[in-house]
Amino acid sequence: MPQKPLKVAKSKGKKLAANKHGKSAAITKKGKKEIQPNKGRILEEYKDNKDITKMINKRNEGAAAASANKAGGLVKTVGAPPALAPKDAIKRAKAAAAEKRDGGGAEAEAEAMDASDDDE
């Protein structure tokens, strides 16, 4: 008696969730990825447009903060934090402050600071 051909299993696709309450259908992307161009003239235009955009945004934020302050609220625009100073700049600042305070003799203090930093 001849054998029947074997049945090929059908692939099942993903089933959608039965309960979609409280779940968003798709994640919306906000903003767009900016890629800086490589060419000369186009690059200059890109940088100019970016500078103009920065100025406009700063002006708009200032206007919004001013109108909020006028209405009795307090709005402060947030800027980037100041850059951390390197160790040598900190040393020079301390030496200058010591010289200003003592009226001289800052070289000995600076040498002592250098020696203590080398020990670490």
C-alpha cells in the first residue's frame, strides 16, 4: 500500500494581542537625526542655518521667560554647565590667589603643591 506524502507544517504568523488597552500601537519618533554634510558650500550653509536656529531659539526662550516673569511666575532658561578646568589651570588660580593674599611667596607654595600632586 503506497504511503501518502508527509504534511508540511504551515508557518503561523504572530498573533496580535487580544487586549490592547493602555498600549500604544507604535512608538512615535520625535525630532530627526541631523547628519552634517561633507561638502564645502553645503557645509557652510548648514553651519549658518544651525547658528540662526540657535539664535532664534534663544530669543524665543528669553521672550517666554520674560512673559512668565511679567505674569508673576519664575522661569529660568537652562544652559550648559561650565566646563571643568584642567589641573594646571586650578594650580595657577590657587597660586595667583595666594600671591594676591600674601603679596608674594607664591612660588614656594606652587612648588609645594607640585610636590604633593606628584606623591598622589
